[in-house]
Amino acid sequence: MIIALVVGILVCGLVSIFLLTSKKPLKNIEVPATANPTMMKENPTPTPTPIPGDTIMMVSHGFNPPVLQVKKGSHANFINFIGNDINVVFDTAPTGVNLTSLKVGTLKENDTSDPIDFFIPGTYSYHNQLNPSQKGVIVVK
């Protein structure tokens, strides 16, 4: 029993020494030049990183950005970065746009909506139906 314990400790020690002295990296990890130093602290409050494209994020203080400008023919999607569900509902849209076609629905934490296409220029307003004080606007040019 003692011999097995000693052998186990020696094996763990040798593996640790090998890993610490190995010059070959275990993973290729690139840290972007724009890395947020607060993300490297213990138990930080993460700052969400937007995905490429026109994205509206739900963060602790509301929709970010609160006003999004997009070009005619482009699309946008929503991402929920808070611990609660959100339900995005459009309130107004330019003449000729059917509000029911702008369906986002309920997003759980870290969910991303399907893209919504914007073909008619104008102002589109929306809110979180589960917290109506959280509002935003999309301006299509």
C-alpha cells in the first residue's frame, strides 16, 4: 500500500515537472490586443464581447447599444447576457412593416435570436416585455 502511494506521488511529480519544463505550448491561445484586463481578475463581472455583425446585447443595464443604426437590407440579432429571460417585442416600425413579422420572442441566458432583416428605412422601437423599462431603437438608413 505504501509502495503504491510512493509510486503515485513520484509519477505525479514527474508529470508535473515535464509539463512545467516543456517548451511546447499545450494550446495555442491568442490574447487580443484589446483584451479587457478586468477579465483576468478573480471572479470578474464579464464584459460581453459582441459577435461580428449588427448585434444588440441585453446586459445588466439594458440593451447595448440602446440605438443601433443599420443599412437598408441588413439584419440584426439579439443576444441575452443577463441571468433572466428576456422577451423582445417591437412597438413601432415604419409604414408598410408588419410588426408581427419582427418576431424575436423569449431568449434565455446566452441565447441568440435569429437575424431580423430590415428592408424598409425608418425607426423601429422595441422593449423587453418582461421589463418594459428596457427599451431600444433600430434606425435603418
